[in-house]
Amino acid sequence: MSNLKESFHNGEYEDIMLKYINLLADLEIKFNKFILKRYFNKQPVISNSHIDSEGNIIKLKYTLADILLIGAITQSSILLSGSSGSGKTLLAKLVTRFLFGKNGYTRKNITPDMNEQDFIDIDFGAIKEGKRLKEAISADEIFSRPSLIIDEANRAPPIVQNRLMQVLENNIDLKSKIVHAGIKLNSDMYYHWNILTLNYGSEYAGTSRVDRALKDRVIFNIPIDNFPPTLNDQIKMIRSDLNEILESNINSKEEFIVEIFQNLEKIGLSIEAEALILYLGFASNCVKSPSGSKYGILFSPDYCKDNDCQYARNPPLNKICPFTYAPSNRVLRKLVHAAKGFTLLKLAKIYNYYEENELSFKEKGLEDLNIEVTLEDIISIAPLILNEKISMNRDWIINNFHGNQYFAIKFFLEVIENQLNFFMNNLLKPLYLEKKGEDLSEKDIGIRNKAKKDDFHFEGLIKYVKEHLI
């Protein structure tokens, strides 16, 4: 498997990695200092740890602001959803202001009476000069900058939601004239980062149901109310100066953000991380369906029961299989890309830990780490990406997770992580030994047979190991 380390000779590799990690570490400190001075929420969205070769446990925490920073360096669009007054727009404005400067972003307020024309500029002077309408049409000025905040997206009528889908894909059709937003990087690549906000609740007049296809195209779906401010945050907010003016001389970090974005794909996935992505893709398979898939039939927990499915009866799959589907391939690809940004920010935070403790990152950190996306990285970031992008049984969510799909997603991933860990710890080595022609012990054979009996997804993982890793 390829990773960034294989892309360079050792010295060049270390120099390049240290450059990005060092710069991002410095940016991360200044970024959080700027954001948290005005946006009072240090509640961790993600908490995990890293253990180095000397047994030091480095506890890592990622705030809402950190997740938006990951979104920026990966060009992953963000949906901030929650109650009115929770600071969604404030957070979006602060992040884009710090990263791209005062003139590096625009904000579009969505209203119920908007139509497609609100995204178009027409040069009537050109029409008077005899040019055709198509030649006189251009994208609205809001698309000329590296970042765009789309406020209250659920106020958009269906026709405007269709336009927003084009914006998220950066393929905007203006009367058969295709335009692209943001910064042109090369002949077919642009950088344009979008943040959408919406208020949840039927009490907000003029709102529309957000199209599932639109949510599917947003990469990060962050239910902001799940991460309320801490007591200290509340105290700081009460004591803050509402009239404080933002600095006007904030330098844009656009060049650095874009450079990281263009080099992220060089980071590879660990075996465990790739196996996890495959397992997620298997989640719509069904051994009782004529097509082998949960799609194409009226799939439900009753279908599993009526067909006497052993996997729906017995642990561990009985916890998730009758109630869940797989993410789309598009979502899985986006998950992998966003996880690479998470990995890089994780390394930057570890770098800062070593600096704070007067240790050399190059000596203590880089040698300890494989610069690749780990299983833990995917598990950490996945709930914020898969939220509302996986079809799940509504009654199951209500009865087990109080109607909160984000918590249901976390449970779904927890079960899968346990299965992946079992596979890697108990089945992977015997597969290698078998491929080398060695006879397996009765114990190894028994473990494999029971594992396949308990989880039919292991068949696909066994094939993956035999055909692509050995």
C-alpha cells in the first residue's frame, strides 16, 4: 500500500512532512486563540489519544473550530445545524475571516422568495452591444472568492436547493454555461470552500425540508447542539465585550491552505483503515435478499425475522444489520479525503505537545508515526461525515438513541470497529501463514469458521486480504 513516506527519499520526505506539520501546528495555535477569543465553546467534539514509543499518553481534543479547520484544508463543505442563536454563523465568519482574510469570503443569506436568478449577474451593456444572453451571463460575485457562507440553507425553496447542489459540486450551470467558483489551481481544479448553516425546528417560518441529495453532497454534517459550551465558556461569554472589533489586518492563509489541499492525496491509508472503509461498503449486503442487497426489496427488521436470518438473531450483527444501510460510494470517498486532513491536524497537535514539553518532534514524533490514516482516525471523524447520510430504521433510532441519529451512527461505528479489531487480531496472521503454504492449527481454523458464521462481512475482508495484500 502506498503512503506519503513512499513518495519521497527519506530526507526529502522528512523535510516535506516537517514543513507541513510545523506550519499547521503554528497555524492551529493562532487559529484557536483567535476563534476562542470570540466564539465561546471549547467543548471537545472528538477526544482521543496517542501513545508514543516511550509510553507517553498524549491526550488530544478537537473543538468545533478544529473540525472547520479540517474542512478548510480538505475543501470539505460544512453544514452547521442547530437551534437559533447557537453561534453557527458567528463561527463560520470567524473561521473564514482568519483563514482567508477580510475579503476572502462572502456570505449569502437565503430567503424563501429566492430563485435561480439570485445567483446570476447579467451584463445588460453587453446585450445592448449585440451579444447573446448566454455571453452576457456570469456567476454572481459571491463565487469569486475562496470561501462562501450560505446562511439558513433550509429557507431555500426546492429550485434554489438544486442550485446549491451545483455550488457544492462547483459545477454551476448558468443557462447552459458552466462556471466554477473560487481559485483556479490548474486546468480542471479549483479551490472553493462552502459552509452552510440551518436552524432546526418547525417553529421557524419560511423553512423548507432540506433535500436528502443536498445533505449527501455536504461533507461534514455537524449537529452543533450536541456540543454545548462548558461552564467556563458560559462565564467567558457573559464577561465578554460585545462591542469588540475584529482586527482588520488579518493576513490571508489562502496560499498555505491551498498547498495542503493539493498535497493531501499523497497520504495513504493503513490496512486497518482501508478494511474499515470496505466493511462500511458491505453494510447494505443481505444474505436473504435475492439480489444480495438490502436495496431492491422492502427491507426492514420484519424482513429479517420473516426470513429467519441468523445474523439478525445473533450478536454482534443483530445490533445493527436489521436497521442500517451502507453509505454511498461518494460519501465513502469523501470520508477518506477528510480523514487525511484529520490525520495531518492530529500530527500538528502532537507536534505542539512535544514543543510544549521541550521535546524534539523530529526525534520523538516522526519516528513513532506512520504518516497514514489509521483506523482510529476514520472512526474519530466518521460520525460527523456519515451523520444523516446513512439510511437507518427510524424506530430503532427513537427507541435506542432518543431520536438522535448522530449517536446512532457512533454506535454503528463502534460495533464495526470491534469487528475490525477482531479480524485484524485473530484472522489476518493465519491468512498470511496459509498463503505461505503453512498448515493452520485447529484453533485458527475454528476461530475463522466461527467468525464467518457470526459475521458474513468477513468473507469480503478475507478476499480483500488474499487478493490485494498478500
